[in-house]
Amino acid sequence: MSDSNLTTEEKLAKLEKGLFLMSKDRERALSNHETEDLIEELRGVVAELKAEVSKA
């Protein structure tokens, strides 16, 4: 499923999970490569949410 087909709630859940994966609450730290990939993915989600908000 493409990110553009996700609901707003699903996108927010994806952001929440991504932030958790980078948080101190996580037992295992992400590698630099994993972190960079996750940040790019989350930036895409934020861009989609911003586009949705501007349409409303």
C-alpha cells in the first residue's frame, strides 16, 4: 500500500512509531543508516499531512 492511500490516523500512527524507534525508550538504538532512512520516510508522511491540511 502506498503512503498516499493511508488515512490521517494511520499516518499519525506511523509518525508516532517512527519517533518511538528513535527515542530513548527503545532498547536497541537504530544505526545511522536506519535513522536516516526513517527520517526521510517520516518527512514524506509529514509532507502528505501538510498537503491534506492545506486542502481542507
